[in-house]
Amino acid sequence: MAKEKKDTKRMTRLQAHWILGRYFALKGIAVPFILGLAYAYYLGLLDTSDALHVGLMFVSIFALLIGTHYHNAYSDFVKGMDTESSGKDYTAGSSILPNGQATPFEVIGGAIFMYAIGLGSALHLYSSLGLHAFIPPILGLVCGVAYNEKTKYIGLGEPTLFISFGVVCTTAGFSAATGFIDWNIILISFIPGIQWTLFYTLDQATDMREDYLWGLRNLASYLAVEAYFPLSRYVESGFFSAVVWHLYLIVIGILPHQSFLGVLAFPFMFLTLIHADVKAELAANYSRYAFGTYVLLMSAGIILSRVV
């Protein structure tokens, strides 16, 4: 994901809002969304007439994601979690409010505005396709609000993001093309869901000791600080679970065997493992690449199974 960390003391208002939105995260929702579309194509249920619904669904999911980012900046700020020096290597979003580059009113207003766009698009999909197409955006909105108001602060960020980047985004792409959601696409969505939660845990590990001092508990701090459990073993079990689950879905006939093309992302998985215990920031980057490469190659394999 592209870096966009800047000197927050010299940026313009427009730059501040660009960073608050963290638009680079588009990749995180696009990848599982494409997986949902690929599976709809595999079933013969995707054609050019679905383009408007697919585009509207993506707008809805994307707007909700940006709203979640604004909400996150506001929530962390009012809880005293952010400071002028806050921020990770790829974004300075958490330092915008402490540095006075935007007001709390602007930020919460931005969250409400983006949530409204997402909800409005979802309502249009409901009127066109029915309840099943309405479920992913609404579930995404619930997860976004829950994450920023509660689950992030009590160590339940992983389950929330598993649902958001796994179930929500994958079923969003599928339901926009088909008008329905079935158990098969939900089971398939577990693969990107597992992989994204691995990235999230490693991302939280980059500043877990500071968070721990603030009283913020998450899985990364529990494993590494309290339980002395190597993060590499956690990541290893996560990758293993995703691959085994993928194989199971192939064996029972839900996915074509060509979808196992995703396993070519193994080098990124390996690099994540070897850095997880010593360079969490670098491991988090590699886990992002593993997530994106695995799911995109998996989608390509699903599409190829219909072509060849």
C-alpha cells in the first residue's frame, strides 16, 4: 500500500483530509470484492448488465471504509490515544487532530457524511436487488461503528475485521452480481478474512508496547507482552488454516482446483514468518502482500477454470 505519511505541521487542509480518509486502503476491500465477482463469474451469474450494481456496491463499501477511518481518528483522539507524533510508517492519519490540522467537528462530520453515502448507496441496491444486496453494506457499517466504539479497545479487533474484510467485502461483490448470498460464498470469504486479520495483528504489534501503557489491549500485546507467545507461530497457524480451508473447499467441490493458484503467494508468507518476531512493521507489510497476492491469484484461478 502506498505510503502517505507527511509533515502534518505544514500540510494543507485538503492534504489533511486526504490522509484522514486513508484512501490507500482501497486495495484492502477491492481484493476480496474481486473474489466475490470471480465466484459469481464461475457460476455463470456475472455479465455486463451487472456493471451498475457492482459499481454502486463498491461505492457503498468504499464510502463506509472511509467513514470508518474518519470515525477512528475521532474516536482515538477523544479517548486520548493519539498524540502529535502518532502514526505508522504508511500514514499520519492519527496525528492530524492532535496537530490541529482538522477540527473534531470536521472529522466526525466527515465520518457521518461518508457513512451516509454508503448507506444511501446500499438503500438503492436494496430497492433494485433486494435484501441480500443490502446485507453486506449494513453489516460493514455495524462492524465499522463497533470497531471504533468498542471492539478495538477490548482486544476484539481481529473478529471485527475478519467479518469486514472477509465476509462483508466478498459477499458484497458476489451479491451485487447475483442478487443473493449463499453459504458457499460465505465459506469462501473466510480465506481473505483470515489473511487480513494476520496483517491487522502484525500492524498492531508495531506499537503494541505504547498501546499497552495506555491501557489498550489487543491480541498482539496479549501474545507478545503477556503470554510471551511468538507472533511467528500465530502467523504460521493463520496461514496454515487459510490454506487448509482452501484445500477443503476444493475437495468438497465449492472451489475449482485452479483456484489453488493462490498458493504462489508463499514467498510473501515465508517472509512474513521470518520477520514477525523481530520486525513487526516489515512483517506487516509482507503480510499485506501475501493477502493481496494470494486472493488475486485465487480469483484469477477461479476465472481461468471457466476459460480453459
